[in-house]
Amino acid sequence: MRSRLTLFTSLSFVCPVLWAGGLPTAVLDEVTVIGRLDRLSGTPLSASQGVVTDEQLDLRPVLRTGELLEVVPGLIVTQHSGDGKANQYFLRGFNLDHGTDLATSVNGVPVNMPTHGHGQGYTDINFVIPELVDSIAYRKGTYYAETGNFSAAGAVDMRYRSKLDAPLLVAEGGEDNYHRGLIAASPKIGSGTLLAAFDYAHIDGPWELPEDFRKLNAMLRYSQPLGPGELSVMAQGYDGDWRSTDQIPQRAIENDQLDRFGNVDPTDAGSSHRYGLSAEWAGAVGGGEMTALIYAVDYKLDLFSNFTYFLDPDNGDQFEQFDDRRIYGGDFAWRDTFDWLGRSQELTAGVQIRRDDINKVGLYRTIARERFETIREDSVRQTNYSGYLSAETRWSNVVRTTLGLRVDQFEFDVNANLLQNSGSASDSIVSPKFAVVLGPWAQTEFFLDIGKGFHSNDARGTTITVDPADGVTPVDRVDPLVDAVGVDLGMRTAIIPNLQLSTTVWTLDLDSELLFVGDAGTTEASRASERRGIEIAAIWNPRDWLIVDADLAWSRAHFTRNDPAGDRIPGAVENVASLGVAVDHPSGWFGGLRFRHFGAAPLIEDNSVRSDPTTLVNLEAGYRIGAHWRISAALYNVFDSKDNDITYYYESQLANESEPVEDIHFHPVEPRTVRVTLRTSF
């Protein structure tokens, strides 16, 4: 029998792909692992990249859509507000806030939002329908010519399937007034296939203030042969609205002023939408393989938050962050293989363009979601032009190298409500890449990767001259683009029967860190930094129906410029560990168990205040009834942990306090929760 689980892996070397700007454009090696993990497959550029298939995703208990990204080894996904808001991400010693330095895309269409109302690189994947995800491709580090802005720590591309084996109906229910329904089908229409899906979900959560998070997702994708390739056109729509329970101060819990699931400002809330249209084509052109993607996105976020409560005793500290934009872009890549001077060569060339037309990005002071003061309001035009080349040479059966070069040009045009902060700016960056791979010897390969990457800063910071809060205080402009230089030394091996193992030692230097600012709910550029780390990932396949995987990551992050405040980077998680078990037994029983731990982190620069570690265990078990039905139950936070999803340290003032207090502020993990799923195909 061919077990579904033999395709389940989180390691980097099972199914590498050619990636063009987040778009996995062609599978280099079609890998079908049957029975045992006893041989290396594919030709990855580093030991820190890979593709996770839908088999693994299908057997992971996932509380929130964002947790799908935790299939990336060492990546932690949390939340510090309402579930409709983008998640918080941690990877390679970064507190990535809502996505800075983690480039994320869906079917090649970028998700990160530059110059965003809430945070640079804001990444909200609530519009993704989990059951339709076919694979998640990831690559960590700065070594890939195809990935650009926001990819210093890594890049992730989620790929939707083009069809279903049969129409699908999913009904879910659980505690905290959770219910969800999905219907999807892929009928043949003409010479192609139409994949259609509609997804609705609602949850109140464990919070004293019911979250009342409602989201609607719809997707249409039509695929058909066209010329020497295949064309796929996709339309997607998402609407969500919610009430927020943001982080709360530790002192309010200790003096019994608040419950762990309580709130300070019951009027915090948000709403968002994302409507997208894209078309992609892949096929043979000029003796090689070409991929082309064009896309347009309409996006809006209206978010009300209050992190400091009553520093202003009369009006309170609630603020509104508003973002309304249109995004247009294209991604074109061509690949060819040939022999030159007796050596096998593979050449990849690509061009990418993205334009963000931000109609309004604003920050306002509010009382119970009613504006009474405009801090700043801008319209922004930001354009990114990119070109890249990558050449792989196979010098022998055990030596191959890859040289890459990427060039990016950025143009910023800011029209601010304060004339002094309006203006234009531009910048460019050249990013060289190099990789050498040695092996395999005895089913073992070694990797050395060196590369330069970057992230862009908020366009408003490139033209600013005065503080928008008072219109007088001079403010220094930020560099439009920030260099990141990384090195990976890695190894992967399948020398032990039924076990594959990868290890990586890495470094990353960043010219400017982006840090969270509690009283504004945004990020700002800070000092240069350096990070060092070790990652270990293993996958074991003792039976056709059983897979065990484990990931361990250690990192240390420091500012490199002296400052009396200290050299530690707030929120830089130092240790991450996960362990997973997946079962798909021939008897019909299936399920998954996930252990996830992320360690303590400094909360201020001198390391005198630290967060506590967080450990969670999630469990799901189910049974297949015949060929078309299955029922399962998931238990999240099995041991009812009282740990925190996110922890900050900053100054705030409660209504009964006469002056600000520096304190830990946290958002708790959700308590033990049960959900039941009924799924049928017909």
C-alpha cells in the first residue's frame, strides 16, 4: 500500500522548487517518496528550504489560519489582538511583528503591505482557505535571487490546488460560539476546470468581551491549457470584522482588577477586506520554461486599538489606524538548462514589478471609535522594479555552485496632510548571492550560502521632516532600504534508515532593526543588529502510516551599536522547539499531535525584564467512514496552559492611576478548547 504519510515532511530537501519572487514556477524534481525516507531527493540551494505538501497540512491541528505557516521549521505564529488582525510572527531571532522580514505570498501574489497603517510588511492571511492549500514552499535566509523585499529572515509561498477529486463540504463547531462552513467543488467547464469555494466562520473566543469575529471567504479559480502551457485565472474575496481584546497589564491581573481574558477598552475593534484578481501562465518558451503572473488587489483595514489606556486622562489613548490601497504587479521568469564547456548549466532570469497606490493611510485619535484628532493622514505611491539572474553550474557529480544577482529600484511619493512631510524619494540596491553544494556522499550533502537581502522602510519615513503629532519637532528621515547580509552553513543526510536530518548554522547582520512602538502600535527604524543561530530538523518514518518530525532552533540577537540602554533586541525569542506525530492508519483512524514551545525573550534592551516561555500541546483524532465521510475532534491547549501568546514591556496608565507605570503587558494563550469537524466529499 502507498501511505499518504510518506509524502509528509517538514525538511528542506524533499521537494525543492524554482521560486520566482515568491512564485514557485516549476518543479525541478518531482519527488514521490514511497515507504521510507532512505534517500535524498531534489537539488536545494540550502539546507533551509523546502516544500510541505497538503498531506502534512491535512493532519495538523490548527486553531487559526495563520498557524498553517508553522510548518516552516522554527517559525512561531501568535496573536496579540482580535483574530481578524494579522498574526505576530517569530523566526530566526526576529520578532517579525506582523510580517517584516518574512516575505509571504499566495499563488505568487505578495501578501506583505509596505507603508502600512499598522506596521511595515503587515501580513494578514485570513483570506486563505486551509482545505484548498496544496503546498507551502519556504526558504530561509538571503540567498535566493528570486526573493526580494521583506525576505531577510525568510520567504513563504502558499499554493492553492487547481482542482478537487470530488465536491467538498465541511462543517465545524466548538466552544466559544465557534462555527464554520465550507463548500467547494471543481467541475469541468469547457476545456478547463473551475475551482469554486465559499467559506464562512464565526467565533467569540474565550474573552469577556465576545470577539464576534465574522469572516467570509470566496474563491474562483479557472485553469485550462493555453498554447504550450497552462493558464490559471483566480478571483478571491475576503471580508472580516471583529471586536478586540488587546494585551493587558500584568499589574491589573495581580490586583484582581482584570481577569486574564478581560479588557481595558471594550470599544477596540477592526474590519478588513481583501479582493484580488490574478492570472498566471506557465509553459515552454524559447527552448526553456517561462512563467508569467499579473495581479491586482483591493485592500482596506480600519483598526481601533488602545495599548496605553489613559496617559491622556480626559480622552483616553485609543487610536485608529486606517489603510486603503490598490496593488498592481507582475512577475515574469524564464529558465533554461544547457551544457557549456562540458558543464551542466541552469540559467534563470526574472523581472518583477509592484505598485502600491495607497489612497489613504492615516493615524487618528479616537474615543469609542469616534475621531477627534488627526495625527497624520497621507496618500502614498510606492513602486518597486526588480530584475534578477541566477546561474547554477554542476562541476561534477558532487560539486555544484549557484551565482545570483538581484537589482531593486524603489520610488516613493508621499502627499501628507502636513506639507513639510510631503515629498518624493528613491533608492536602489544590488544584492549578490552565492551558494556551493558538496555531495552527496553516503546520502549526505553539505551547503555554504552567502547572500545580501533587504527590507524597505515606511515611505512616510523617507520624506518626513517634523513630528506629525505636533507639527514642529524636527525628525530625522530613515534610509529607504536596509541591507541584510546572511551566511548559512548546512548539512542534510539520510544515512540512518527511515530518518532524514538537516542542520544549519547561520548568521544575519541587519543595518537597521524595526522595533514595535507600544503607544502608536507601529514600528520604527532602530540600530543595526546581528543574529546567530543553529537549527536542527528531523523526520522519522518508522511505519507507512506513521511520521514523527522535530525541529529545534537556538538564536541570539544583539544591537551592534553601543547605547546606554543596552544591546539586546526586545522580543527576540531565543529558543524554539516543536514535535509532531501524524497518523493515517489503514483501519481508518487518523490524527495529529503537536508540541510547540518558544522560550524566553528580552523585553527591554538591558535584558533586565524578560518574557516567560510558552508551551502548548494540540491534539486531533478522527475516523474515516467509508470513502466519502470523516469525523474528527481537536483539543487545543491540551494541558490548559496559562502561558502567554505575546508579551511586551512599556509604560501605560489605567483609569484609577495618577501617573504612568512601566509594566509587562500580555495577551494570554486561549484555554483548553474543543472543536468537532464533519467532512464529506460527494
